[in-house]
Amino acid sequence: MKYYLTLIVLFIFPTVGYAQSSGSSSIVLSQALSSTQTVLPASNADEIPVKSPDKSVDAIDDEYKDDQNLDYANDTFKEEKVEIADPLEPFNRAMHQFNDKLYFWALKPVAQGYKVVVPEPARIGVKNFFSNLGFPARFLSCLLQADLSGAATEAGRFTINTIWGIGGLLDPSSGKELDLQKQDTDLGQTLGVYGVGHGLYIVWPVFGPSSPRDSIILVGNYFLYPPWYIQPWYASLGVSVYELVNNTSLRIGDYEALKNAAIDPYVAFRDAYIQYRMKQVKARKVKLISSAPPAEQSPPINPALPEKVN
Amino acid sequence: MKKRIVVFCILIIFVLSIPVYAGVPMTMAEASVNRVLDVLRDSKLKSPAAKEAKKEKLRVIYKDMFDEIEFSKRTLTRNWNKFSPAERVEFVKLFEQVLEKSYIDKILDYSNEKVNFYKESMLSDNQAEIQTKIVTASKEIPIYYRMILKDGKWKVYDVVVENVSLVQNYRTQFNDILAKDTPTQLLEILRKKVKAQ
């Protein structure tokens, strides 16, 4: 009897796992793709050579000439206003400069040297280790958002990665078999989920872009991030600096690319930060709606769902 | 007899229309990205001397893949109307150069990361979002392409990297500049930027 039960349970696990991971859309898409590939070349060959030589030149000229109603308000991608009050701009610009110099004069050279000495897998291990220690803050955030499945995932990840991942150096739980992904959340997002806005833009020295709302992350980390409990204080500071150097070594070049592409780097980083945080909060809200018990997802709500997901 | 012809016609319409509707933007984006990857992986172009040839090849693909006018219009929004046609032409050209010069090194740095195309969402008849992921050893970078259908061709008009839309990012910057400066001054800033790079 027991034997049959385990067999059935074993059978259920893989089927459930597959249903979640592969999803239905990818199958539909791949079918659609294979069929369109055959259709496409034919239509291209027929239309484009005939049309383009005389028509496309005109079309481009017209596009430059027209005055248009370029509001994009009715656009399918509702391009929300992602602006933020910036009354502290002079202070913020000064801090932006300070952080910029800190990066180019201190952090980057150190990280580059460190990168030469320590191979990448080791650095990724260190990153995983510190990320694993961020568990209390993420766990609490999930609980505060009433996201029980997220909290359970985090708890599972912490246990598995600490025990089987050699104290968090490896990340076995995000592998394909277990598929427990890190919950990308923090206390600032938690406030955001409950409708708290940014207020205004602040650039902190060292910590970078933030707002009064998101500064709760810094406060929260002071209590919830284990490295801050190390005594004496300079040892704890040393560990934090090491973490910063290690993480920087894994993404040297990103900051430079962003900065070089910007016309006004200060405004570009402000906008990127606000966009990034807004979408994170939105993603959390979507997750909370979709992970709510099925009884709540009665038909009247459903038509609204696809829009929100997109 | 008539009924049969009608049914037959409807069937033909279905057969022809469904596949074209479902996957074209995704195929277009994937094909373009694969062409880029082919150039980057090309062993003949590995030497540092071939960098220019590589850039030239990438430029051709870029022209085919992006709708730079749509891109410029969307970043300027209503300010587009403040530019004279000649200024618009120059703006589009300068903006393209700024983008090329800032991102080309990042692209040439490519070292066999995987690019996964995993989702297409049609947002209207002529707009679609293609979701992709670049998978590296230490992280996954989500990159979304927003495409628009113009003259029978799907072209990219916005790229969203890690949830940050390029169009929106530049729009904020240009709005900020044009709130106090004229279009001529903005063009001057862009010219300086291109020279400095």
C-alpha cells in the first residue's frame, strides 16, 4: 500500500513541476513560429522589392515634415508619468558627483584588482553568500505584504542554501529541480505595495539613489542584515566594504555604459531609478493578485487581469 | 455549392491569417538578434583589426531592425513639433550616433552569453512586446523589445533593459533640457557629445 502511495506521489511531482515551468504560451509560440517562418519569406519576396524603391523615400521625408499630435496618451503601453519631485537637486547633484568620483577613484580600481586575483565562480559564490544573508529582510517584507507563498519560498531557500549550499555559497534552490526563486522584494517595495509614494528624490552618499520611502531599506538593513551585528563596528564595516567590492567586480562597465549613453547623467540615473522601482512595485502587486486564492478570482475580475499582467 | 465555396474561403483565410498574426514580430526580432550574434561569433572577424568591419555589419542590421524616426519622435514627444524639418533630420542622426557610440563596446564585449526569446505579447494590431533574457554566469538580464508595424514591417522603437525603458529615460532628459533651452541648443549639446565620445 505504502509502495503504491509513494509511486503516485512521485508521479504527481513531475507532472506538477512541468505544468508550472513550461507554461502554455511557449508551446503555442513555437508552433506559431515554425509555421510563420515558412510564410514570411514568400510575402517578403512579393511585396518589398516592388514597393520600397519609390515609396520608402517619400515616406521618410513625410515623417520628418509632419507636425503631429505626439501625445502617446492613448498608446497601448500606457506610458505613465514617472516623474519625481526633486527639490533637493543641488544637494543631490553634489552627492551624485561624490558617488561618481568614489566609484572611479576608489571602488573601480580596487574591484578591478580583486577581479584579477579572484576567479569569477568564487566571486559569484561570495555574492550568493551575502545574498543568502539578506533573507531576514526579504522574509519580513513578504510577510508584511501578506505574500505567504513568497515567505515560504524564502524560508525554503534559506534552509536549503545554507545547509546544502555550503552556508549560502551555492544556490541549489534556484536550479531547475527545486525552482525556488529569490523573492525580489524589500521594505521600500512593501510600502509601495500599500500605496506609499516616493515623496522626493534623494541621493545618499555611498548608497546612491533613494527616496524617503526607499530609505527604509537602509534602516531595515541596519536591524535585519546580519553583517551589521558583527562587533567591533569596523569589522562590520570591513565586511560591508568587501561585499560592495565583490558585487562591483561582477558588473564593472555597467555604470560606465549607462553614464556614457546619457545626455545628462544625473537626470538619466534619477529616471532609471524611478522607473526601476515603479515596475518592481507593480510586479509585486501583480504577483499578490495572481497568487491570491482561486476563490477570489471570480469571473468578473478576470477580464481585467490580462491588462494588469502586461 | 455556394456554401461549400464560402466554407472553403473561410478556411483558407484562417489558414493564411493565423500564423502571420501570431509570431511575426517575435520572428523578426529573433532573426535580427541572431544575425547580430552571428557577426559577433564570426571567427574571421575575431582580430582587433576587424573591429571596423564588424561595426559596419552591425550598423546594417541595426538600420533594418530599428525605426529610428519613431524612436526619436517618442523621446521628444510634443517637442518634436518645435524642431524644423532640417533640425529633425539632424537630431535623428545625432541621436543615433550617441546611442551607437555608447553601446557598441558593450555589444562587442559579448562572450557567448545565451539570449532566450520567451514571450510575445501583442498589445494592439500594430504593437507588440517581445520579452527576452540574456543569461550570463552571474545573472539574468531581462531585455524587452517594443515593436511597431509600419509599411508591412515590424521595427523596434523602444528597448526596455531591466525594466528601464530607453525611450522614457531619454524623454525625461530631453524634457529637462528643453524646458530651459531651445532645440538649437539641444542639437549643440548632442554634437558636442558625439565629438567627445
